[in-house]
Amino acid sequence: MVIDMNLSIESPLKRPDAPSIPQPSLRRLPQYHHYLVDLEAKGIGRVSCSTIGRDLNLVPIQVRKDLQYTGIIGKPKTGYSVTELILTIETFLGWNNVNEAFLVGAGNLGTALLGHERFSKFGLQIVAAFDSDPQKAGIWIHNKAVLPLDKLADLAQRMSIHLGIITAPAENAQTIADEMVKGGIQAIWNFAPVKLNVPAHIIVHNEDLYSSLASLSWKLARRFRVPIQEREAV
């Protein structure tokens, strides 16, 4: 397999007329999408906010508000066309446009993401990986070439790559981000537990696994703490 230097990506769908959307609503849209795809597979053609709310344990009026951000309007009493609603959510989220990405950090997490085939269903295609370890340069992981980090900026410009993924250790993340910015990358999905210093126009989404784990651990500890206290009281 040879990386095509003339490869380019389609620009993400732009909807200047679309209002901004609160993060909680944005996070619920993939949940609605998964639910609707299941309905479509069962042959169900229409669905109401009340039904969605009941099945997903959400207040129907919140469902209606969330879906309104996509621009779709349901019909009284009959609700929404399931197929149309799926397409509307995919369009709003940009899932029906392919965003090609470079990943940096071919360790355990990077390898797992490179092998995650479902990304392609949501508009993401990782076309190559990079690593600063010379022993990893030249190998292939899940049919993706691993290249030296110093090749990233030039290739990103030549291939019009606009999305970068960082799965490297925290101490390397800023250097990687600098290379991505130099290569014209506009958005960074950062898995490193560190705040990146990038120009204001660069979009950064921090995937904080440690914070999620801390929240989960705290909730688990809290659940088991009550029985222990009760036993001590007895």
C-alpha cells in the first residue's frame, strides 16, 4: 500500500444558519442515532419524541429541543420519519463526510484506535500513523503505515489532512501539536493528559480518560462505602 500524495478530503459540511448547540445536547445526538438505526432495522418508519424519551429515559421535551438543533421539524401526532431523522443527524454531525486523519503515537492506545473499524461509519478514516520511536517507523499496524514524526507536517500539507489524533505520552504531546499546526491541521483529538498550547483557530477536543476513570472509581467507592459503614455501626 502506498500513500497517495494527491489524496484530499472533502470539506466538513458547513451550516452557517445552524445555531450553536449545548454540549449535553450534542452528546445525546449519537445516542439518538444509535437508537434510530435499531428502529430502522426493525422496519419502524416513524417515531415520536414521546417514544424516544420513554425508550431512552429522557424527558420528551428535551428530546424535541435536542433534535431541533439539527433543523428537522416533526409532524404533529406522527412525529419524525426515522430514515430522514437518521440522515439529518448524520449531516448535522458531519458523519456523511469523510474526514481523513493522522494519528501520532503508535502505542497500545494508538494501535487500538487504528484497528477500530467503526470509525469509518462516523466519518473518520485514519490514513497513517506517526511515531518518534525509530524502531516503529516503517512497520504496519492494521494496514496503516507508521512513519517518522518529522514527516508529518509535510505530508499533512500535501494530503490536505485537517484532523490530527494524539495518543502519545503527555511529555511529547506539545511537540506533536506544534507539528500538526505547522502542517495545517485544523482540529486535534487529544488523548494525552495535558493542556495543549495552540493558536486560537485550532479546534482541540481533550479526551480525558483519567477524569472519566476518577469519576467511575469515586462512584464505585461511594456505592460500597455505605454497606461498610452500616456494618461498622452494627
